[in-house]
Amino acid sequence: MTAPEKQNSSGYRATKDNSKWYVLITKPRAEKQVSKRFTEMDICHFLPMQKQLRQWHDRRKWVELPLFNRYIFVKTEAQWRSKVFEAGGLLKFISFNGQVAEVPEAEINRIQQLCAAEEPVSIHNGSLQEGDEVEIMAGQLTGLKGTLTEQGDKPKIRIAIPSLGCFASVEIDIHLVRKIAD
């Protein structure tokens, strides 16, 4: 693997080779440990993290949690995919129709934008519901497109992540989005 160009706190490293992004399922609550071992092994990976305010009976604290429970992304060439299992804590690659699923670079970039958002992000499995297709026009998520939904009094936008068969849901000010023309 070539030397990394950059690395952020969640383990993402950009490389100059033609490797593909894949998604691995970790053992329960093992995402951070696997990420640490990948870093030690110099394996290009990305663990999407999000800060959340957690409430205990005696205090409140900001904690950094994985955006996707039990998922970690790895960038490697197909012939080296089995090497990642040397890190331990992994179960299998996500696959569809018997083929290991590849994640396009554009989706990795979309997930990085979601991790950078100050707004709370929640991940939901399933397909998108019918609704208006919108684009975010201002703020940290500028340029992201999704489906606008209403849940209670707070409008949300659903941003698809098709290679994982899920979507992210982000609360958004209704004035920051515009409808995409049909």
C-alpha cells in the first residue's frame, strides 16, 4: 500500500492507488479497537464518528461514538482484502447478491460530511420514503441532496447511502433547503 497523504481522527487515509472502499462488520462494540489495530497495521480505513451528548443520572458528557454500529470502512485492493482480518474483531465484508459490496468514493465523502455536521445525525436501515427531493443550500452540509421528511415539529432530511442499504437522517432548518426541480 502506498504511503498515506492525510489522516483524520477517525482513521481515514487518502491514498494514490486504485484501491476500492469496502465495508466490514465488526464484532459488537469493537469498532474503535479495530480502527486502532488498522492504524497500527497501516491499513487504510475510515471509522465514521459522531459526538453525542450523553446523560447519566449524575452528569452529562460529550462522547464520540461510531456513526454506524458495527461498520468500519477499509480501502484496499481485492487481492489484499483477506489481510484485514488479521486485525481481529471482524466478522465479514458486507455483500449483496454474493458479491462483496464496493462503496463509491462519493459516498465516503458524503459520510465524512455527515460526521462533520454539528446537527445530530441518526442512521436508519431501509429504503427512502416518498417525499420532496431537496438540496441543502447553506451550512456544513451544503450540496448534499436527499428527501425531506417531517417527524413531529422538526423537519429532517434523509440522505441516502445506497451501498450500505441505509440512510442518514439530519434535522435541518427548512430555510436551508431548496426543492430540486423534477
